[in-house]
Amino acid sequence: MSITAYKRGHHIKYTNGQWFYSDNGDSILIERSCIKCNKMPTQEGHDACLGHILNVKSACCGHGIEPPIIMENNYE
């Protein structure tokens, strides 16, 4: 049995302790561009189409698979 997910819109699988791209078996350590905007992540690891967003803990453009999501920092 394997676990499946997506990385920048690319289908990936986890089998035998390793994540790999489903289409060709390459390791997910090999970075790919987003399937929606075709851009690589920024040097900081942000989605290039979103860039750095102030006061946000996490954000994802959805990569054409899911709706975009933004998780704000909660300062109390």
C-alpha cells in the first residue's frame, strides 16, 4: 500500500519509505515547477505566484488542484 499526495500540482507517492513522482518515479527532492503557473518556488520556498506575504504562517496557491489557502499568524 502507498500514500499519495501532490507537490506543486504533481501527483506523488510514498512507498517503501520514499516519496517519488508518480509519472516517472523521480525523487521529489528534484524540484519541479507548479503545473498551474509553471514557475519554480522562490529561494525561500514560497509559491512564486504568491511570493512572500506579510503576517502569514503558511500559504499555497493550490497549484490547480485545490483552492488557494492562506494561514495567518495569530498574534494574541
